[in-house]
Amino acid sequence: MTGPDDCVAIPLLSRVLISTAQASTAFLLLIVALAATARTAAAQSGTQDYQNYCAECHGLGGKGDGPSRLTIPMNPPPTDLTQMAKKNGGKFPFDEVVDSIDGRKNIPSHERIQMPFLGTTLQKPGKEFTPESNAEVKKRIESMARYVESLQQK
């Protein structure tokens, strides 16, 4: 049996369900927007860090033709970063690039001195080598490596 109060309860329930669905949809859209913004910010950070720390030697396009090569004798000359995947069987050597940018692993010879050790350079002043600083450095270096990956020529 239904009574007069049931007529009020059903529309009220419908409104509550609709409001809940709308709020859930808005929340999901907000999460998607924030995730996209975070990826974009990371990409921009990688680009900016590349321009600040790498382009002087490797060039804006990564071809090894930065302006410093004309004034600073470099032996070997800066690497053409656009050919890394091609020289590695078509697969971008992401981990090797990260290690090279970081500079704190596998220092083969004096040749390495020409390239900055960004794993130390990017540390937060006053918080050097803390877990927080190391995590931020890792994130920035990986963003730079992703930027270098985007420069690859097919």
C-alpha cells in the first residue's frame, strides 16, 4: 500500500540520487583535470630544466649544436640527443639517460666533467640528499629524460 507521504518520498529520493550522480561526475572530472595538469606541469618542468641545463651545449632541438660548443672546446662534442633511440635499436634508453643526466653513477672518465652532475645540482638548498630532496631531483631528472625522449627522430 502506498500513502500520501510516498508521493513526496519518491521525488525526493530521485533528487537525492540525481544530485549524488552530478556531484560524483563533477568530482571525477576534477580528478581527471588535476591529473592532466600534473602531467602537463611535469612536461613543462622537463622542458624548462632542459632549456636551463642542457640546451647551452646540446641545443634547443637536442642535436648537439648549442651555442657553447662554439666557445668551449668539448672533446667529445655534445651528443646528438635526437638519435638515441635510433642508435639503441629503436628503443629510447630511458634509464641510461636518467643516469647520465643525474651524473652520480658510473663516472667513466674525465669526459664526464664536461656535463653537469644534475643529481647534485638540483638538490634543495639546506635539504641536500634528504629523501624529500632526492625524490624531487628524481622527478625533475625523469621529466628531462621524457623531454629528451620527445626529441627522438624516427
